Amino acid sequence: MADLQDWISIGREMINDRERRIHRAKKWKFDTVATHGLYDIQQALTQNNGSIMEPVYMSPAQAYADTAEMEAALSYQMPTWCYSRIANPSTYFLEEVIALLETYGTSIEASGLCTSSGMSAIRTATDPFLVKDNSLPPPNIVSCAKVYGGTFQQFWVRRHEEQGVDVRWIHNPFDLEEWRSAIDEGTRFVFGEFPSNPSLSIFDIEKVAGLAHQMNSPLIMDTTCASPALTRPLTYGADIVVHSASKVLSTSGTSISGLLIARKNIISKVGCDDMKSDFAVWAKLWPYRDNGPSLHPLGAIMTLNDMRTLRMRIAHMSKTAMSVSKYLESHPRVFRVNYPGLNSFKGHDLAQKYMKLADSGEPMFGYMLMVEIGEDHPDSSVNTRKFYDGLDMIWRATDLGRVKTVATLNAISTHQQQGETGRKLAGIHPNTVRISVGIENPDDIIADLDQAFDCI
Ligand SMILES: *Cc1c(COP(=O)(O)O)cnc(C)c1O
């Protein structure tokens, strides 16, 4: 009969096996990592009836051979999944793939964690930095003002209004002095979206990471709209990355899911050594276990399935979004187009530096753009509604990152609850339409926009 020490040795062998697989995957190109991750034929033959696709383990719990294994596993002395709120073999494959993709092309080590949504990824990533610490000044958060509406609400309503946390919004993210004067001894974390949804605002990742680190604060970044196929913040000095995997990562639209990826040895002025050395794993074993934002294993595998084609889709969608932007920019009924690939984009140089297709290095700018409807003034909401209602093939919805092109009228949807000041902060006007370009033929997308303009 195996005793506790035997199980701990078996656990050590499991860890070595995982390390070997990571080492193997680190040598591959982006698409290969996305396709295979850590799942291989050996594992399929010994553990999964030879199935060439990763298993979906729907079971809530894992059984153990004997007391000794249970004791070793539940005291975290060997790798285990024990209960799907903490870990699961299916979510494991997704976590390992995203950690590899976010550190692709570098020697950086990182760990991933699946969450039930993008919002819960942000909550899980930020919560541990707001712990009580009487040796420090009252906590504050420094964040770009132009963030996803849900993030704005989580920081402003839940953190500031309900819990009294000082939230310091950065209004001009290009102004490094504004960042510098906001970040101080009380700053627990610095947060930024790249590019922001829906305003497509960006900032200098390396410089802001440097400013955060000077004050012993981590930089947490949401790169949902770029995806690791274009921008990998950990490689520019950020500490933690979060994604709404509900968007382009699970592009066919099958689940709400989130991801958190942290590099080893993050910078923080609070928290225990285990938290700093491997944030994602520490979070999974402790606060995530207690708070319960786990992802269903089926959602994890469906997300993983879509991620295998991420890079080629992003390349195709980016090219189409570029053509659509140019078409819109030259249209007489358009006031302004906001797309990082256009020369007119504020921060086009930074976009070229930080948005490059993995493996090719070619600057590419993603699938999302914003257009302001109206010939000569930015406030023609009547014409905007006529244009919007005139869309035929393109979907009217508050969604993005899909294989299908979707258009959103943000002032009455995603940014309806923020009020006039909140919308102004986010750069949303009544004539702002966000377009998330899909994988259709560009000619058909442009033809649909063209006939919608005719409805004005
Ligand atoms: C959608 C979105 C979120 C929230 O993600 P959910 O999966 O909907 O919870 C966070 N950040 C950005 C940039 C998003 O687009």
C-alpha cells in the first residue's frame, strides 16, 4: 500500500512531467502551442482512451485510491483537482495554453486561471491587492478612465461608492506625468485596457509598468480586444493579464468565460510570499476556492477549441477591419473613425509598437473600430439611428469578437447606465457606433454598411 510519502513522490513526478511538456511547447510556434498545448498522444493513450481532443470532465469531484492519496492531495502536497470549484482536468488544459500564449517567444514563466466571466477575472485579479494593511496609507487604485463599462462599474460603484476605495482615473493615458502623479505609496495596483473597449484608447505599456513598479505596485492589464495573437503585456513588463474569453477567444459565441494570467514573481506591496511568487496558482488554491468564480469545464474546452485558430482569425479580421475603416473614413456621412491602424489614430506609433501579429511581426490592429456618424458635427443621433436600423446582415447587439460582424450603439446600451459624465469620460457620444468585424468577406460587410448609409 502506498503511504503519504509515496503519493508525494508520485506528485513530484507529475510536476516533472508537466514541466517537460511546458519545455516542449515553449519551442513551438504560436499556432502549434494553441493547437496542442500540453495535451499529447501519450496522455491520450494512458488517460483518455486515445481521444485526440482534450477530455471534458463534467464531474464535480475526483476520487482517491486511499487515505494517503486523499491526505497528500487535499493538503496540496501533490497536484490534484479534487473539486471542480478549485480545479478540473479540462480547465487545466485551457489555463496552460493561455499561460504559454501570453509569454510566447520569451523565457517568462506564467500561470493561468479560468474564471466564470471576464468580470470575475478582473475581480479575482484585483481583490487580493486591496487587503487590509495598517502599515500602509489608505488603498487607492489607479486606472485608465477609458475602460469597459463593467470594469468602470466594478471599480467605481462596487469599490469606491460601496467600499470607499479611492479610485484615481487617468484621463489622458498618453500623459506619463498624469500617471506619475496618481501612483503613490497607497496605490495597490495600476490598471489599463489595451486597446480599450469601445474607445480604443492605448498607452505606453513599458513606461506605465515602470512607473507602477517604482511605487511597488503591479500593472494589471485587460487585453481582451487585442488578444495574445497581437499584444502580450507580460512581455512588456506587466504583472497580470485578464481576458474576457467570452469575446474573440471563444469567437463562435458558446460561453461566458474569463482568464487571468500572472507571471511568476509579481511586484506588490501587500500579500504573502506565495501570492507574489505564483499569483494565479495561489489565487486558485485560496481566494478563488473560497469565492467560487470557477468556469464550467465544457465552456473551457469550447473556448480552447476556438483558440486554436486565434492567430489566423485575428490576421484575417484585422485586415478586414482595416479595409472597413478606410471605407468609413472616406464616406461623406462619417464624422470620424477610430481605429489603431489608421494614420489619423491618436497613438498610431504606439499601436505599431505594441500590436504585432505573433510570428510574423507585422503590425496589425484587431477587429474593433468606432465610427461617429454625421457629416460635419458629432451629434447627429437621429441619422445615427437611421443608419443603425438600416443594417441588414450586420447584427445589432452588445457583443464583440465574434465570427459574425456586430454593431453596437453604445450610448443607449453598454454605456447607458454610466450617465452623461460617465459617457463623456469614456468618449461615447450619441453618434458613436462600435463595429466588431467578423470573418465574412470584406466586400459584403462594406456593401451592408453602404446600404445602411443610404437609409439616412
Ligand atoms: C466584455 C469585456 C469584459 C467583461 O467580460 P465578461 O466575460 O462579459 O464578463 C471585460 N473587459 C473587456 C475589455 C470586455 O470587452
